[in-house]
Amino acid sequence: MSKVTCDMAMSLDGFTAGPNQSLRNPFGEGEDGRLTRWMVDEPEAHAEVIAGITDAGAFIMGRNMFSPGRGAWDLGWTGWWGEEPPYHAPVFVLTHHPREPLTMKGGTTFHFVTDGIEAALERAREAAGDRAVAVAGGAHTVNQYLAAGLIDELRLHVAPVFLGRGERLLAGMQNLDLEPAGEPWGTALVTHLTYRLPRRA
């Protein structure tokens, strides 16, 4: 069975985005690129980590990560990433609103899944074959998969900032067993932490 991984950039106080995410502020108010500054300012220092974030055979994300909209789809919206998203693999978007698959340049096709996290994971595993499935975010989606015991490896990229409010990772988690996998490392802009989780499902 393919491994399920998750990479999340987060603040020291546990937020992966600020409040009031929108088209103007996709990462929420007050975030201002601080959580991922290390990717922009120090790409060579973190090249292996950056490459690993998109090294999967299929991806899963929440509607909020794909689009600023809610409710019925704006069919003109094709994601935040331009004509060629960085995934280059099937991406399964959790939503309550059906939409036909959306094929982009570079091998990325977005599939819209309306029947829950388990169904999305089943489809992603089938698409990924022997490669890993990555749960890409956001926090609400990751929390659902963690609570269900469906993530094998959690990779946190912790920036030395405090957001104070917004979308919190690990919200409501109880008795979550995290086994360190490798030594923490990083720079002044980020600390990389990797944990293994026991498979519960």
C-alpha cells in the first residue's frame, strides 16, 4: 500500500494560514509570505525539501486550497498556479460541489471528489500506484486525515513567526502519536521536522 505523506508550513503557534483567506490574501491576513519565505529566499539551502513536497504519485487537497470561492464553482477558475501547476500528477480536490476534471499543462489533472476523504484517498492510491500519496492541505483537510489515522509521515516546516489566529494545524487532536524520524534541521527562517505516525486505517 502506498505511503501517505503530508508537508505543512506553519508558524510557531501552529497556524498554517492567517484568518480571512481570500483572492487578495490567499494565505490569510497577516501571513504576508512569512511561512514560506525560506522557499523564496533560500531555495538552494532547502532544495531537497522543496523537491520532496511535490514528489508524489498523486495529491489530495481541500477546496479552500484550490480556490478562494465557496458554493457553486466559477468554472473560469483553474487554481492559483497558472497554466502549469507544480504537481505534474493527478490531484483530488475535496468539495461538496461536483465539477468535471480539469486538465492542465505539465501532467496535472484536478479531479473533484464529493464523497469524502476516504474516497479521495482510495482514488489517489489507485492513481499513484507504487508512489506516495501526498495530502497537500490546507489545515482542515490535513486534520481530517490525521484524525482518521490515514497519514503515515508528517513533515512540518516551522517558521519562527507567530500569527495568533487563522487556520490551525492539529486543532482538536487527542492522543496523536508522533515518532520522530530523523534529526530536526534548518536555518534562521525555518526548522524542518519529520514524524512517523502509526497506521490506524
